[in-house]
Amino acid sequence: MDKTKSDKIITKYIKKIYGFSLSKTKNIDLAEELASRITFEAYKSLLNSDEIENIDGYIYRISQNVYNRFMSEEIAEKELSEKTIEPLVEQYDDKEDEYLKLRNAIAYLSKTQRETIVMHYFEKMKYQEIADILHISVGCVKWHIFEARNQLKIAFSDYQEIIHKKKIFVNMNMIGKHGDLQREMSFYFRTNFSQNIAYSVYHKAKTATEIAKELKVPAAFVEDEINLLTNHGFLDRTPGNKYVTTIHITESWKKDILKYNEILKKYSKYICDIYVPLLLQYCKDKSALLHFYTPKNDINFMMYSLIAYACSVKLKDPDYENEISKFYTHRKDGSFCVTSAVVDDNKSPTKKINEEKMFLSYNSYHTDIHPFGIWQLNSDFDTRVEYDFYYCHLYFTYLYDFFTGRLERTSSNIDKYKNLFDKGLIISKGNSEIVNMVISKLSQKDFITSLPDVPKQLYTMGKELEEYLYKINKATVNKNQIPLFRVLNKNNLTCYKILIFVLEDLLKREILKPIKNNQKQSVNTIMFSNVLPNPQSIPAKDSK
């Protein structure tokens, strides 16, 4: 987007950003700091973006992301409270060009970062003195100096290209229980730099110096990131001050993706032949369908979600949950899980499926006001973009309020209605509006129980696939993670690719029909709700 247009957008939203910041922090100083961060991130993002249809949603999403990072500093503040801040930069006597470069770099820092840097390094003030002047804690002063120093180091280095090269992780996943903040793994791996550090110590433990040499960056850059990843359980410290990642990393598929896909397609056909007919019979049971809502009673649209969901839950190995829980790690954010990622070396053959987009998610938002959960399979079947489950619950709460009659048609709710339309969760039908996704009145547990049982023949085939993939992949797995790999390998019949291959095969067999354009944003999504929408469309405006 050109600079002129970006400037206009930022000017328009600056007051809203400050209002958002003040409502979140309830503190003028903190609000000013948060607003400056949001404005910087939003402006930078706008300059790097093409045309954006929903500016409101775009700015709001950035604001929420920055706010959550901002709040995470409270944890980091405690971690840094005893940390000694190292010198900012080397002393540059009689080097006017270096001082000019430093002043320019400081100008890009936030207000509080600029103040702490100037007070500490130029005015030689102690941390407590700075804290008293700025009315913040000593730990917070250290955190701001720590963050500012990292940004200045990058500005003074020739390593930007290395640090910001293309990300290597796709399909980052957390298996188990999320923490109260519902943070996905991607929250901690926002940069490729942290991903490359974790990957560098997958097969062999290394010291910070060894990692730095491998990545060709200064050790100071690596040490800060290592501390963060270690504190949150993504790296383990081993004897000799070496580090190894706890993330299970899959990389073997990149060597022969075509062969791997053919294997999975073979087993997806077995699923279509053996289990899908039972699901089709289930969809013909009118008594079962009483527990579901599908827009305009479109059974074809419903079958996309129902078949994918049923295969993802019913084809699981019965012992999987108990065995995988033995490998869970307790993390500071309250999560209790195993983390995994797939490596993308950018050399693989062109893939029909967008690996980075494809993932499964189930989030429960059960509260007294909004008792519902969401299951979703993201793939090339849908047109959802930048879908983040950490924030999308807002749209589903709007939807729940809409079909339960709580979302009034007032000017204050215009943005909520706009979001529902933009996300394809409701669509217009003449002068009315209808809910545009599959909703189950059954709980997830009851829904799974109601689905047809899987023939034992398929479980046997799942074991065959498990052993086959284990044999061809075990050489690429970190030897310390082989027990975990064996457990993760149990559920290959429910992996993302097989689910997609099943749907593709059913399309070829003409059991499924292509979905309509207005269904592509909400396909393969199920809401588990205590009530169903009225099958009749909701009037868009009061009739006279």
C-alpha cells in the first residue's frame, strides 16, 4: 500500500487506537506506550500490505496482537528483574556518522523506550531513578531497555537479512491443553529467527556460541532468544550449557512429498470405501438431523463438515490420548502440551495443498453467556485468510448473539454485523439474513457418541500405516524423541492431509458436490451450541 494512503488510515485511527489502549490498560502512561506500539505495528503492516477490504477488523486484530504481547511483558519483567543489562553499543569516539546512526535508530523506538535509553545510557541514571521519574517498576525499566537494546543492535548490524529470512516452520501445533490465554505456538515463534534457533538444536544439542556460528549472527542476538524459548519450555538446557529443542519437528516429507502423498491417498480411499458409506447413512437419518442446523437445509454443505469432523475424531487410536499425555510439558502460560512443527525448506515440489494454511482446531468458549465451542478444518477448500483462533472467538460470540436475538440492530452494533458478513458467518437472502454455517445442538462428546462406529478393519489399516511411516521416517527423527514420534504416528488416519484427500476423493466420485462461493468462508466449521438458529431466515429490518 502506498505511503500516502497508509498515512491517511493511521491518521483516521490514531484516536481509536488510543481509546482502545486506555480501555485496556486503565492507565494514561501505559495507554500512551501501548498506543505507540500499535500505531507503529499497524503503519508498518499497512505499508507491506495490498488493498485491505475490512480496515476496521485489520486494525483491531493488530491492536489485539500488540496488546497481548504488551501484557506478556509482565511475566518477562519478573524474569528480567535480576538480569544485568549489558552495554548498549561500543564507544564510538570521534565517529559522527555512528552517533547520527544511533540518533536515527533511537527515533524509531517507542516513547518509553527512548526515555529509558536516554536516561540510562546518556544521563547515567540508575534503574530506580528512572522508575521513580516514569512511575513504573524497576523491572519494567529493565524490560524497556532490554527491548530497545535488541532493536538498536539490529539497526547497527548487517544481520537483518539473516534474522528476517523466510520462516521455516509450517503447521505449528500444540497438542494438549492450552493455557488460560489460549496462546498458540505461533505466538512464541513470531519471527523466523526463533524458529531457526529451535531447528538448529533439533538433532544435536549446541551451546549459544555454536548456534550463533551456525546461523552466522552475533552470540548476543542468540542468547536473548534462547532465554525466552527456554523459559517457556521450547528448549531444554543440558550439561555443558547446551540446548536442545523440545519441539517435535517433522522434516522427512520434504524429501519425497509426492510419494508420501500417494501413500496417504491410498489410505484415504480405504476410508471412503469403508467408513464414509456409514456416515452417508447417518446423514439420511432425519431423527439425527434434528440436532443440527445447516443453512437452507443444504445437506451437501453439512456433509463437508460432518465427514471431515467424524474422520478426525472417530479414526483416532483408542490409546492415543493416554499415551500422548505422558509427554506433555507444563509451560508458564498454563498450557500442558506437546508442541510440533513441520519444516519448509522451500525446495519441495509444488504442493496442491497449502501446508501453512492447513490445520485443525477445536476451541471451547463455554461461559454462562456464550456456551459454545468451535471445530474447524482450514484448507484450500475455504477462502479464510489470516484466520487466528486466538481472536476469532469474537466473531462467533457475535454470531451466537445474532441467532439468539441478543445482537440488537443499533448503530453501536454496525461493526459487529459487518464482521459477521465479512467472515461469511451470515449471508443475505432477499430482505432477510441467515446463519451460514453448520451448528450442532449436541455437545462434542454426545456428537462423537452418536456417530457410527468405525469397522475394525480400518483400525488394522491404521496400524499398517503407522508402522510403514515409522520405518521410513525414523532415521530423520531425533533419537531422544523416537518414543514421542511413535505415539504421534498413531493417528495418521486422522491427519490433515488424509481428511483433505477424503473430501477430494468424494468430489471425484460425485458423492459431494462443489460448494457454493458464499459457503467458502464457513465450510468445514461446526459450532457446538446449546441452541440452534431458527431455520427460518431472520428479517434484516423491521417490517412496516
